[in-house]
Amino acid sequence: MEFSIKSTRPEKQKSGCIVVGIFESRRLTDAAESLDEASGAHISGILKRGDMEGRAGTTLLLHQVPGIAAERVLLVGLGKEAEFNEKTYIDAVHAAMNALKNTGAKDAALFLADIGRRDMEWNIFHAVTAAMESQYCFDRMKSKPEKKRDALRKLVLHAAGDAALAERAMKQGIAVAGGVKFAKDLGNLPGNVCTPTYLAEQAVELAKEYKLESRILEEKEMKALGMGALLSVTRGSVEAPRLIVLEYQGTSKHKKPIVLVGKGITFDSGGISLKPGADMDEMKYDMCGAASVLGAIKSAAEMKLKLNIVAIVPSCENMPSGNATKPGDIVTSMSGQTIEVLNTDAEGRLILCDALTYAEKFEPETVIDVATLTGACVIALGHVASGLYSNDDGLAGELMEAGGNSIDRAWHMPLWDDYQDQLKSNFADMANIGGRPAGSVTAACFLAKFTKNYRWAHLDVAGTAHRSGKQKGSTGRPVPLLCRFLIERSTRA
Ligand code: BES
Ligand code: MN
Ligand code: ZN
């Protein structure tokens, strides 16, 4: 879809459909008011007859409105003005986009940027990302693509005020939506297609497109580096593991990079500690952390952010087999610390700990890892917030703010030393599980043992990276959060 910014008056805008908001009960927004005046009270007349109240999520399509240049007018309900917030704004864009799908309009113009409590730039950015979201469809694995009406090709976003700021917000929205789509596509692919080798190939493609540095490490290089924890996870699988490294240089090479590390388990069966069968298919999403850091570096490169960024993705399968790692096995991580693998299903932390040690070689400014790490995080925070852990409260604050701004929220969880006791092992330096209590916290505490040499944050996205049930699919989270964080960092002195 093509986006553009305009500041024409609504009644003068030529378009397949123009979209204006109506608050409950039947209160016209400024743009709707202009249309009403130009049409000789046509719109208020319809509202008075009771065809629309303005309730959130409702829409009403009007044809041949007199005195108006556009072919159609779509009224979109915004709910009660006093209750209008970020979510209702985004929902209104979704409602409008869904209603447009059922019309013949090939292009449309949104007049929604001047409503709500956020500024015009926020509204423009989120109109773009919400519009892209509602157009998303994953049908690559169907033998015939589903029959769809001709989709909307052009969306004009109306914004009064500084056109350059509006333009920038739109471009950022397009870049972030592109990263989200990239992450969703990788997440939705099945495990037999999206293998570690495939992930690495996609990363190399990305590197070519955006002129990034890329390096793909294979098993023998992992051995040479002493990545015994990572290698213990891949042992049971016939798929070859990969460690993917992408580097984006957006500023002086002397500036320390932000390193993003993403869990890339392309299928998590649990290994010898095999998972129960129900919904095991969803463990193809266990590489969503990886997909999100690749998506974020893509968006950052697209925006040409003045930052240096490194993406590191340890990737393998977690499978049972005769030579798989067994409960009780003890492995030596790249850091030299030994780990007793009490449960082979706690594999994410094993691949991440070696990737986090490897990250030191980039002398990072900050390291952020993203992982579908624990079912316990889903129990704690559900599908709304990602779990956020950090050894630096300032960094945690920045990420919390980025989450709030992008409506891709995270919640700051404790990383106190008091929890470390749960990881004690009788035989090795640590165990890879900490028991049932605070499972998401002890997973983060495990990672913290490998991140002492730099500023670090961890996002547990087990509940937020994908949806189950009827809406099963990857969400692309936390690409919006990461991008907002990177945008803010790139403008910081
Ligand atoms: N990939 C899973 C975590 C997960 C669970 C992600 C549900 C998404 C939805 C992870 O590797 C795992 O299996 N974790 C175990 C850890 C336990 C053995 C300590 C878990 O959460 O049960
Ligand atoms: Mn697991
Ligand atoms: Zn896993």
C-alpha cells in the first residue's frame, strides 16, 4: 500500500472514500463538520434519523454525498469523546480499514490525525501501522491464494500543521510496519520451512538489501568458540544450527553499538523433557525473538537511524533423539560457567547465554535480548505485556516508555539476587531451571549470570509474540517497542 500526506479540505479531497470520525452521541469531528456544511447538513440529517450513534467500532458507508468531491464517505464511530484514548484511535483505524475492504474503493483518505490526546505525529504513525496490520494476510503456504477483492492501493493521511513532521512520522510508520511484517512472516512459517538454515538465508538477504555486514557461524565455529550450552540444545536435531550476526552501521564506527539478541529456536519439542502434545505446533513460534530483532534492524536500516546496531541470533531446533542432551547432563558455556541441564525444555536460556557472551566482542553500549522464554511469563502477564528485566533501571525506564508510546507494552519485573538461590546446583555452577515459583524471573536470573559486563535488558515475549486459537498467528511484537527505543536513542545527544 502507498501512503501520502495531504492537507486539503475534506469536501475538496478527490478520493474513492474519505473517512471521518463521529463521537458518541452523534457529535461530529471537525472534518465531519466540514463535510456536513458542504453537503447542506446531509450527514447530520442521517445521524438524526438514527443510522449511527458514533459508538466505537461502528461504521456507516455513504454514497454520493452532495457537494463533496469524494465518491464515498465512511463515518467511523469513535465512542465517547471523554473516554477516547490510544486504543480507541487504533481500533477506529482498524474498523475503517475493515469497512473499506467491503467497498470498491481503490484509494481512501483518512481525516483522523487531529483527534484524541496524542499529537498529530503519533496519530499519523499509528494510522500507518494499523492500516498495514489490517491488510496483513499470510497465505504463502496455501496452494492457491485466497480470493480477495482488489485491496486498497493508496491511503492519503490528512494532517494539518507541519508537513515535514507528518511526512517523517509516516515514513517511520512505514519502516516499522515493514519490520513487523518481516517478523510476522518468519514467525508464521512452519518449522519444516523456517529452519536455522532458512533463517540465516533470510538474514543474508536482508543484509544484501540494506547493505549490512553479515556473518553466519556454523557448528564447527561454535565448537571452536566453546559454545557448549548452545551446542547441547542442537544435539538431538538433524537440522544444522546457525549463529547469525548482522551489523548495521548508521554512525561513526567508533560509537559503541546497541546489540539485539533474539532466541531462534525454530521448533521447541522440549527435547528429552518432551512437551505435552496439545498445541505443540505453536512451538514453531519459538523463533519469534529472532524474527523481532531481524525485523527491528531492518526497520532501523530503512529509517537510516544514526546508530550502530548489531543483531545476534542463535538458532537451532530442540528435539529428542538418541544423542540428545539428557536431564542431568552438565555442559560448559562459552563463559566457562558450567550448567546442569535439569530440564531440556529450558533450552532458550542455554542458547541465549552463549550468544550473550559472544555479544561482549562488540563492546556493546547496551544489549537487549528478546525471547519466547517461559510459560510462566504468560501466566504472570498474559498476552498484554511482555516481561521486562534489566540490570540498569535507566534502560528499563527507556524500554517501558518506548512500550507505552508504541502501544507494545512491557512491564518491569524484579531481578533481585534473592531469586538466584533457586538456580543452585549440587554438581555444576548452576542449574538451568529454578522450579515453579517465579519461573519467568528465575529464567531472567539465569541470563543475568552472563550479562555482568554490560548494560542489559531482557524481554520475555512468550505471551505477546504470537496469538493462539482462532486468531493464531505471529504479532510481530516487540518490533514496535524496539523501533521506538532505537528512534529515541538515535536522537539522544
Ligand atoms: N519456548 C518455551 C516457552 C513458551 C511457552 C513460549 C509457552 C511460548 C508459550 C520454553 O523453551 C520452555 O519450554 N520453557 C519452559 C521452562 C521450564 C522447563 C523451566 C516452560 O516455560 O515451561
Ligand atoms: Mn522449551
Ligand atoms: Zn523454547
